[in-house]
Amino acid sequence: MTFLYVKIFHILSFVSWMAMLFYMPRLFVYHAEHIQNKGFCEVVKIQEEKLFNFIGYPALICTLVSGVWLLILDPSYLKGGFMHAKILIVALLVLYHFSLYRYMVAFREDRCQKSGKFFRAYNEIPTIALIFITILIILRPF
């Protein structure tokens, strides 16, 4: 029974984390494309900070803690290669998460030189990761 509750918490945490990973680059698109509008950018900076600090970071921590907790409750998951692949993708998403932090700081300090087009493409990374994670968890191909 405990396993199922932790799994529910893990899924909810992951969905919250992914929401931030999807939306933060979209805010960066708006920021980059309206860089001359200082009033607009000040509002977007506040949104970026709140999204990252109050949704993204806590959701990341909850996702990782509950994921490790699930593996402690049922270590047999580690016997499948699919879980090793999933953990690798999650590690890459964590790196992506912290890259968003670096871009947020660059925007805060008015030194980000990336374009809206760049952030539109960068926004696709978590979508691709989500597709692979879903395939690995549902199909368990190896």
C-alpha cells in the first residue's frame, strides 16, 4: 500500500516538475522577443523567479526523493535496463533544469543573448525526454 501512495506522489511531483520545464523556456521566448520593453521584462523576471523557485525546484526535489524511495521499496526495478535508461534521462533533465536556472540568472542580469527562436527549440527537450520516459515505463523494452 505504501508503494502506491509513494508512486502517486512521484507522478504528481513529476507532472509539476515537467510543467515548469515546459513553461520556463516559453517565458524566455517572451523575454528574449520583448527585451527592449523594460516594464514587460520586469514582470517576466518575476514570473520566471516564482516559477523556478516555488514550483520547479520543490517539484524537482520531490520527484527525485520519491523516485529513490520507490527504488528502495522495490529494488527489483533496478534489474531492468529500462530503469537505468530512465534514470539516465532523468539525470539529463536535471542538467536541463539547472541550465534553465543559468538562463534565468542571465536574463535577470540583462546579459542573455539567446533568441526567442533558440528558446522555442530548447523547449522541445523536455517533450522528447517525456516521450522516451513514457515509452520506457510502459513498454519496458529491455
